[in-house]
Amino acid sequence: MRVLEADLTYSNGAFQSGIGVEIDDASGTIKRVGPVSELGGERFRLRGRALLPGFVNAHSHSFQRIIRGRTQWRPLRSAPSDFWSWRDEMYAAALTLTADDIYDVARLCFLEMLLAGTTTVGEFHYLQRDESGTTYVDPLELHKCVLQAATDVGIRMVLLNCAYVTGGVGAQLRWTQRRFNTPELDVYLRNCEELKAVVTRYAHATMGVAPHSVRAVPREWLKPVAEWARSAGVPVHMHIAEQLAEVESCAAAYGMRPIELLAAEGVLDSRVTAIHATHTSAHEVALLARARAFVCACPTTERDLGDGFLPASSLHAANVRVTIGSDSQAVIDPLEDMRLIEYHERLRRMERVVLGSATNEKVTIAPTLLKMGSAHGAASLQINGGAIEAGREADLITMDLDDITLSGATRDTLDAFITLSAPATCIKDVWVAGRQVVADRQHKNAADITMRYRKVGERVW
Ligand SMILES: [Zn+2]
């Protein structure tokens, strides 16, 4: 047993002083939270630091970290750059990476996440085949690369196994999409079954399913994939309505919008997380709310790609739980993703304090944003984390109260300082399942991870 005692600890929706967190080392979970005098075990005093639940990144494609900074231009005489032209560049990168490269890029990506306070990543994994489009001898070869990367870096992972069948609604897969190809439903479900057993061999890994989108998965796949997830007790994540063209092609083919299609197929329930949900109608927001489904916003990616704004006010009013994701890895900073959800609404509506919750005659933002950053992501990925409570996973981070950006913060204002102003460089320590993986901003394998990542970057570009 160990007891972590910080100056301030975020528990039950507020920062509190004088309390400790007792960790059960055998299970990696929080045993008790309360006054230090009532807790047992070796005591670790975290002076000048605040303790919070680690952040949950519910939507990541780790290999896309390799294109950061390389797509921020366009040919002088081309049509305007957008999601679709970015996607062509992303495909080009995806086609160059070997299995070893995918491991090295994932390690760097997960290291950056840990340093930014992310303790769980939902990895939406759609690289299935080799560079030529041929199935590996082991169909889970690349899944194992990212699982090993997560294990070696020390981050918790929910590996979301992607189904990718078509190149658009009713369209053939394009040659540039050959690495993603999962053409047969029974083979895909068999791989899911095998993956469910495989993840148990990795520390802190579980799995889920990810029918890529209505663009990439035929309607008739939705029900059997969701039914498999229900029987296996795992989450279902799906890109939904990131682009207007997707909504339009869905409506043209099926006579309904993407979330309406999920509802019509009987697959929209509390296991489902709609990634992006940028272009959703009021009717679709109501469907999400009724199903207790989640939305994963990825605002640092959505602003990079010019996708549009999340209908955050409507989702908030309907009590739809929103989570965050780093998606394309244009930026890896959960604090930035959280705050953009609020700040984008302020810019759109020309008002302040939009997504708040009421306590003691005040409407405040920070508790809502912290739930998006931790508790909602954990629930979406079906892990028992996201809060400092007895019985939860001991996935924890500290913030440096001596950092200049937090100067002037009090117990009552620290949550607002963190969620709406502070940079991720304030994060000092990280524990996953009770094991410290970042201490004073240092990770023991950082030099090797960055050196190998640089070599991949030099070779593929
Ligand atoms: Zn995505």
C-alpha cells in the first residue's frame, strides 16, 4: 500500500486539501480516499502539486503522428485544401510505414500523450494489412505493434478494431485504402474474437469494435458488429458526420442521416460513441440523448481540418456525454481539446460561460470540462477509471502548482486555471495502474523513443 498526499486533490467535483489517496499496489487501483491519518501504507508527500485523475483520450490514430507539420501547405494553383486533400496525404504516409515503423511512431505518440497527462488511449486502429495490401500471416500483426508500444511506454489502451470495407457509401475501396481492407464480415468478427483473447496478454489493455464510418462500412454490417460487441461486452466507436459530404451521401443512399441510420438498425445504445458528430441535426442529438450514447469531440483535429464546429450547446442541453480525442495528432494536449469545446461555443454564440453546470447560485465551466477530459472518456471506453474514488483504477497525474501559469490559483479557482488557461507542461507526474511512468516530467525511455522516431521520419519523407 502507498498513500499519495498532494497539496490539493480533485475528488467529488472539487479540489480538496488534507486528503490522501491510498493505492493498492497488487491491483493497481485506488483503495481509499480520505484524511491521511485514516489511510495506511508508505506515505509520499507531493509538495507543491495537485493530484487529478489522468485524462482519457477516447480517439487516436497513433500512426498519423508521423504527418504532423507536413500537411500545412498546399500547391499554389490547387483547389482549397480540405479534409479530403489532407486524407490523400495521410493515405500516402500510411502506405509507407512498415510494422516496425508503426511500433516506433506509436511509442512516440503515446509518450507525448503521457507527458500531456493522458493515462488511457482509445486507439482506433485501421491499419490491417501490409504495404501491398496483403494480409499478414498473423492478421493481428499490426494490432500487436500498437499494443506492444502502449505496454512499453506504460499507457493504458483500449484497442478499437476497425472494420473498413468500402471507399464511400456503396463505392469500391480505393487502391490507396488497401491497408485498411476488411472485406469479409465473418473474418473481421473472428479477428475481433481473437483480439479479445490477445489483449489479455498485455498490461492494461482491453478492446472494442470500430465500424469506421457509414462511408467505409455497409449498412448490413452494423447490426452484426454491434451484436458481437454487445455479447462481448465491449464498446463500439464510429466516425460520424465529420464531413457534410458524408451526411449527404448517407442521405442519398439510405434516405436518412448517419445517426438516424444507426437508430434504424437498432444499434444506437450506451455502448456507442459517435466520433466527431460535427454535422448532426437536432433530431440526431435527441436520438443520441435517448440512447445514452457518447460523442467524442476532437477539436484540435477538427480545427486543423476545417471540419466545422461541434454542436456543443445542443449536446450539453440534451445531457449527451462528450469525451475528447486527439485523432490526427495535429496537437496532443487534452487541456486544449477540453477548452476548445467551450471556447468554440463562445465564439459562435458571442457569449461566455456556455457549457456550465450550476452549483451554489453559480454556473461554472471547469467541472464540465474535467468530466469530458476524464470520466466521460473512461465510461465511453468502458474502463473503470476517470475519477479519484475508491475502487477506480489508480490512473493519476499531478500539476505543478509552482508553474508560473498557475500563479494566483486558489483551491476554488484551480480547476478553472487548469481547464481554461494552463499549458500541458504544468503536468509533472503520471501514474498508470498505480505505477509511476512519468516523474518530474521525465520518462525513462524518452531518449530511445525519440531517436527511433526521428529515424522513421527521416526515412519516410
Ligand atoms: Zn478519427
